Amino acid sequence: MSLLDQVTEDIKKAMFAKDKDALDALRALKSALIENKTAKAPIAELDVAIKCVKKLKDSLEAFPEGHDIRIKTEKEIQILSPYMPKQLSETDVKNLISEIIKAQPGANAGLIMKELSPKIKGQFDGKLASELVKNALS
């Protein structure tokens, strides 16, 4: 079953449960998936879901703690989290960075991030990974 089919089924369940927050989040994801499907250069469905959740997480910064929109956005992130790949721990990423450094002695942060990014895509925050790489090199 494709991600689009799964989201469609979950929308039906949310409609029966009358869960407005889930409906809003799932409809937004379904819209992004359909838009991607009809795009000139579509990307993988999982990448669309990752991009959707990343956009929500980025928007959290615009609102203070306890703000209604921030609370709603946090709920949407929770609702969409089952569609995301399993998240890596900071220790896992540090181990990956160590392996890359051992395989490529003398590599700079850019080369390490180039190697690391595909391995952690959607599973770990890229900004935090960049900080971990800088710390590992210093």
C-alpha cells in the first residue's frame, strides 16, 4: 500500500472519529502527495512526508510557547509522525560521523556532511548533524 493510499484510509478513520486536527494534518499531507504526483519531477512519497513535517517544525519557531497555533502545529506533527522514518539518536549519528572520518582521514566538514546527509535524511535534524560534525573535527 502506498503512502497516499494509507493517508486516504487514515482520513476516512479520522472522519468517522470526527477528529478535526487529524483531518487537517492528513488532508495537508494528502494534498502535498497529490501535488507531488502531478509534478514534472516527482520525488519519493516518503520525501514528501519528510518535507511536510519539516515545514511544520520550522513554523514552530514563529510562535511562542502556549500559543494556539503552536499547540495545533505540535499536534499535527504528532499526527504525522507515524509516516516518518524511525528517528536516529545523537549517539547513532556520532557513530556514523566517526566511521566517515575513519574512512576518509583529513576530510573537511563539507565532505563529511555530503557523505552523512543521505544516511540520516528524514531521520535526524541536518542542522544538529552539522554541529556534531564540527565538534567531531575540532
